[in-house]
Amino acid sequence: MGDTELEYDSVLLVSFGGPEQRADVMPFLENVVRGKNVPPDRLKEVALHYNHFDGKSPINDQNRALLAALKEELQASGIDLPVYWGNRNWHPFLADTLREMRDAGKKRAIAFVTSAYSSYSGCRQYRENIEQARQEVGEDAPTVDKLRVFYNHPAFIEANVDRLLAALATLPKERRECARVAFSAHSIPDAMAATCDYVAQLEETARLVAEGARHERWQLVYQSRSGPPHVPWVGPDVLEHLDALAQINVKDVIIAPIGFISDHMEVVWDLDHEAREYASNLGITLTRAETVGTHPAFVGMIRELVEERLGKVTTRQAVGKRGPAPDACAPDCCKYKPRVSRPPEAG
């Protein structure tokens, strides 16, 4: 990866996937937890979250919108590569998309994964899933090279700053300065965090976004913990943070979910539903900033990363203290053996 002499003939958008209707919910969740000893009652509990929205996760429509925006962006920049889309856990499955690409004569693809940070579940597992799909397709499956993580790309920061400023602007001017910002991301087990730079990268993104928005009252928090109580996970949890803010009489909180790129189920349920209700009971007004979604700067960032891999640009853009992530992950990067746990709800 990163060799500018490589010939690429396609771009592949890779995401988590999510159900489209009630009949899809349990099969989707069973895909997510396959190989793990997750109690059926837990699956039923999570299914209720999806069924609250008639079984339809927002993630697939959001990926369709991103796919359309990316195609337009690449075409406008003179990059004549078709863009495909494949998911880990629901249609269109990665293996089906790779078969479609193979049948169209595609040999080597650049993959953009809808995860900005390094961790087992956010990076390595996607690479494993891509390789598993290639093995399923067979020897003539296209080669797929993943783009680098982009948590500190200036355009990713710009898009998140714009989303945060828009949320702050909804508050009356006299309350805006005193509002607290909670930058939110998916929690992971401490054991997983010890194998990767996930927390350090999130801290850097949060700092850069806060600086860009010129807002000093902020905290990085975590959400959507799904493991058994005796297994330590990264914190503080967003609800615990709201408790702490209520103790010091904070009245306005902006949650900016920088750990996600689209308003999928863990955003619309865990934040818009559960956290907002929890905050209301504490006397706190909770405002949620949008994720980057199809923000023009974010779509432009994907195009820049593609140009970088194609060798069309020589500067690998990054801001802050950490510099750009490498194109190719080390063999043991983010290596982690997942423990039995409850299912995530990232769709």
C-alpha cells in the first residue's frame, strides 16, 4: 500500500451495515454477533431499539447519500474511477460487492472505511472482513487497499468544527459561552484500548475541534458501552458526565459525536433518545451536533485521500501534534481477541 506505481481501477466504500425493515433486524443482529455467545434476550433488547424506528437503521440511507456525493466529487475532480459499496453485516455484503467488481473486471480497489480512528473494531476488523470476503469470492477477487485513518485530517476537523458551531448557534447568545461540550465516541474495552491509539486519537480530535470552535469548556466522553459490568471499558460514560455537570448546575450541554461519521442508530437512540431524556430529568438542555455526514469538507477529504493514494498529491495532510497515520498498518496493529460481549448497535 502507498506505492504510487500501483494501478487502481475502483473505489470501495466499506461500512457496518444496518437493517432496512423489521424483518431484517434479528438476522442483522445475528450477523453482528456470529461466533459470540450472546444471550438471545440481549438480542431482543437491542432489536427493540431498531423497531422503535420501524426496523430501519439510518445508516444505509446515509451511506447512499455519501456514495452519491463521493461519486460527484471524484467526477468533478477528473478521477474516473467507479465507486462501489459493501457492508460488514447487511446488504450489500462485502463479498457480494467484490463479486460484482470482479465481474466488471476490477482488479485493485482503494477502500474508504467509515471509521476515522484506529482500533480493532474500527480498523483491523474491517481489514479482516475485507480479506474474508476476498477469500469467499476466490482467487480472482479484487485486491483491496484501505486508506489511512483520518481523525486529524484538516478537512475532517473543519467539518466537525462547522457542525459544533451550528449546534452552539442554536442556543441564546447569553447561554452559549457557558454551555459545556461533550465530545462523544463509542466506548471500547480497556483491553482493546491498550492495543491501539484510539483514545489518544480521539483526544487529539476533540482538542482540535474545540480549538477550531474557540470553545474552552469541553470533555471527551464515551457512550454505547455493551460489555458485562465486570469488564472495564473506557470512560467516562456520557450519562455519568451529565450527572457530574448537574452537580455543578450546568444547564446546557452540546454533545458532538466526533467518534462517528453519520447519525446512525447509536447516535439517534443512545444520544437523541436516552441521553436527551436523562439530561432533561437532570434539568439540563441537551443539544446534539450533527455528525460530518456529507459535509462538503468531509467529502472533499475522501477525494484528497484517494488522490494521495493515486500519487496525484505529495503532501499527506494532517494537523495537530501526531502527524498523518501510515498508509499500511503494521502486522500486529490493533491486534485484539474480542471477548464474549453484548452486541454493538452501530447500524
